[in-house]
Amino acid sequence: MSEEEQFFDPNSESSSNSHWVPRLQKQLLINSIFTQTPEMPIPYLSNYELWKKEFERFDINENTILVWHSWGAGFIIRWLSENNIRVNKVALVAPWLNIDREEDIDFFNFKLDRNFISKTKDLLVLSSKTDMDIIIKTVNYLKNEIKEIKIKEFEDMWHFCIEDMWTREFPELLEYLLS
């Protein structure tokens, strides 16, 4: 099923309420960390300006914790590269930046700020050795471009989706966010 078909399928969860996201949100709320899981407009088209407008409706400041997955993690890398705002922790799960321009999209047409990590109190990339090549290339690119980046690599989490992990639990991510 394509992303567009999944988006319009009434039996599919919204991307902001799928996989490990709802469980993580609940655990953060239990720990008195207010959370929001914004639904990006027309997510299957991935229009950066639309996503940016939706994202910036929230008060983003030095107390903000950001957790994003796949395209969303790439979005946050771009957003942090292009904006001069400090945030708290950032967790990038299986980030994608379209390094080889495998798809003709404008979403990732930006210059990486190699110091964007300095706009965070802490940043962690979570990756899996069994993820798609495009994700592994992105993680390797980030490793090479940003020397101080921290990466937690898993053996077999694939793309960190429910069908890959077989659980809605993501204890390693929760532990990082609560530490």
C-alpha cells in the first residue's frame, strides 16, 4: 500500500499515532513531560514549507524535546540547520536525507549546518544495521559530517516500525528521553 493509499485508508492509523509513538507519548506524559504529536499536512507529499508551518505553530524553545522518525527526522535536521533556535534533547530515529537524490523531491534541498548539533543540549541518532540502504547512507553521512554526533546502533530493528520491532515498546528511546 502506498503512503497516499495508507493516508486515505480509514482503517490505517495516522502516522502520528502509529508504531511506538502513542506508547512513548503516554510514558512521557506519566513522567510529567507534556507531549504533542503533530500530524503533518499531506504527509505523503512531504512539502517542507507546509510541514514547517505546522511545526512552528508550537512553542519551540530550550525546553523542547524533539523525537522524529525517518522523513520527519530529516525534516528536523533541515529545520535545525536553517533556524537559530536552541532546543533540549533531540532523538532522530532512522533519519533520511535523500543523500543520493534517489527521489526528485525538494524536501531535502538544503545545506546541512554541520554545527546544528550545537543548537541542542543533546542529540542521539537511533539506527539499525538492517534498515534500508538509504537510511544507512544517511546515518553514515551524519557520522562523517558531524564528528560529535552520538549514534545508538541496533542489530535488527529494521526501520523501527511495529512490523519490524514486533512491539509498541521502545525502552531505549524512553530511557534516553528521561535521562
